[in-house]
Amino acid sequence: MDIRGFLVIAAILACGSAYDCNGSTYDYPRSDSCWKYQHCTAGTTKPQERWCFPLLRRFSRTDLRCEWFWEVDCTAQPPPPPTPAPTQPPPTPPSTAAPTRPPTTATT
């Protein structure tokens, strides 16, 4: 294999790895194909390339699933990916309630 073949393979691999998963299960449409999409599984950051059946099905950019080709608009803008859930709850603000009893004074 010469250097051109190596560069072509590297370019193909780079295109396939342009998508990152955020840790949740989600399907991302690809900008270069209406048949292919990227599938992310919960807990992973590396997507898997998947295909819809090429002759009759296309990946819907709006519904994020394979549908009949006549029902799919390949130029539609996909919704944003889901945001990952927070790993810990936000801190509780301090209480600003008034004291229930007035402070006592010391007598001498």
C-alpha cells in the first residue's frame, strides 16, 4: 500500500470518528449520508456506525430513527443531543428564616 492509500483510509476513519457520545443512549444523524447514523450507548463515549436498509429506509433527522424513504427529509436539521444528567445534586442554599425565639440576655 502506498501513502495515498494510507491517507484515504485515515481520512475515512477520521470522518467516522467526528462524533462523540455524551454518555447517554442516542442516535445521531450523519451529515454525509441519509442511510447511515451514529449510535451512542449509555456509558460510552465512542459511537458505533449503523445503517438503515439502503433501498427503502432512510434515517430521519427529526425523528432520529429509520423510516420509509418517502417520509424522510434528509436536509432537515436534527434536534440537539440530550444533555447528560448531573452527577451530584446542586448545593442547598443556607436557610434565611428568622429565629423562632429572641436571644436571651445574661443577668448579673
